[in-house]
Amino acid sequence: MTQAATRHDWTLAEINALFDLPFSDLVFRAQTVHREHFDPNKVQLSTLLSIKTGGCAEDCKYCPQAAQYDTGVHAEKLMPLETVLADARRARDAGASRYCMGAAWRTPKDKDLDKVIEMVRGVRALGMETCVTLGMLKAEQAKRLKDAGLDYYNHNIDTSEEYYGEVITTRTYQDRLDTLEHVRDAGLNVCCGGIVGMGEGRDDRAGMLLTLANMPRHPESVPINMLVQVEGTPFFGVDPLDHFEFVRTIAVARILMPASFVRLSAGREAMPEGIQALCFLAGANSIFYGERLLTTPNPESDRDARLFDRLGIAPLASEDLAARPAAE
């Protein structure tokens, strides 16, 4: 089978037309693209740890770590190095091949970055891929992380440029794009996706994917999050997104960015296993593995292992990752 050319010139109308396809046709097309680039029965396992929780100055309306919202999440100090490395060892021994560390900062201070760099080096020494999400980065900070051996930097665009002001006011859409440019210029792999179910329309979901798919180089990792509603945040109580619309979003992401890992990310705890199976069929091939994300629950590892066994899915091994070509 000849692979379709990877594109960076999608239009909003084309993406909306994909969303409008009959469900079976869309999933079949996405699965066909998926099989051209990946083993359809292997999924990457990543583990996420909040290394610095709460007290964030941003006003992201979905986030329980924002200091201005009363969510029961309190500001904590950066975790000690050995605590992080002990958690990473447990994650590795449980089958995770990538270890992701998140800190609730608007942007890291250099003295804090020094400590994160020690964590990156320590996790890499365990034989795992590394990813961090620390907020906005300056160009020189991105370069320091690259020099330390960091593999991925996560910085989501969250939603469409048009809907962005309804979600966040303390940083602009361009601020996010600038950080992504610094990350890419430093030679780091980009992890960038968004959140659905925040009251946005389908045009906004299409617009978010349009921004990602038309980047000069697609993000190597594209997390698609279903909003986890947390009491005390402004988005608590919004109408939940239909699960089949979520699957459609996964499928369209796979078609637009065929060589990228598409992560079935936050929201799986409340997602029926049948819908998760449809997401894998639609091209999702990465999940967060472990009982907790940054501050919200995630399915227990044993539950995921049982689901994988029923679906005939195996975890992607580190050697599989090393052999993969980069996203285009």
C-alpha cells in the first residue's frame, strides 16, 4: 500500500469535512492511515508525575492548579530528586517507556530549571524517554533542556485560536506558539495537543487540529484530553462532550498527523472501555499509565493491563521507539 503524502496545508473546510464523515467511514480511514505508519496492536505507555503542584499564576479555566480557584489543590514545593527518580523506577518496572514531569509554573526560573535538568538526566539514566512541561520557555532555556538530554517538551495549545480567550486570559495564543518555536529550534521533540469538552464547538476542535497539522513539522506527540471537570474551576458543570465526538477527534488527528503518536490522554477514568477501544481503532497509540495524572485520577494500571489483554494490545518497547522514523 502506498502511503499518502504528509500534508501541512490543510484547510478548515477539509478538516470539518472529515469530522462530518459517517462514523464508520471516518474510523476506517483513520485506521488505514494508522496501519501505514504504526503497528496497530502496540501502544506506548507513558507515566506522568506532578513534580511541583499548585499555586500557578495562570487562569486556565480547566485547571485545578490555578491559585485563584478554590479546588482543594494547594501550592507545594518542587519534589526532591530522589523522590522523582524512585517514582520513575516504579514506572519503568511497570512497563512505561516514557516518563513525563509537570510543574505548575507560568515559566521556570533558572534555579528551578537546574533542578529539573538533574531529574531529566536521572530519568534518562534509567533508560526511559523523558518529557517535561514547565510552562512558557525562553529560547536559552529550551537549549539547556536539549543539552541535558531531554527528549520531549509538552506545551499544549489547548483549543482553537478563536476560542482561546474563553479558556485563558493570562497568556496569549501567540505566547504558546512562541514557546513551541523555541522548543523546535532547540532540536527537541514537540508534544502538543489540546483539551476538548470545554464548551467549544466542532469548528474549534477542527481549528485546534488545523494549527497542529499545519505546523512546519508535526508534533511528534499529540495528546488529546477530555476535560476532567473539577469543582471550583470555571468549567465545572459544562455540558460534557459526546464520547463519539471524542473518538472523531482522535480519528481526525490521526489522519492529519499520520506519523505522530496520538495520545488518548486525560479523561479515561470516566470513559467506558468500549469507547477507549474505539479510540485505539481510530488511531490512538499512546496513553498515560498509572493511577494519577497531575492532579486528577487515571485508570489503575491493572485495569489498563486487563483491557490491553482483551484487545490484544501490547506495550510499545523502548527498542521500538528507537527504531521509529521522526514525524514529518
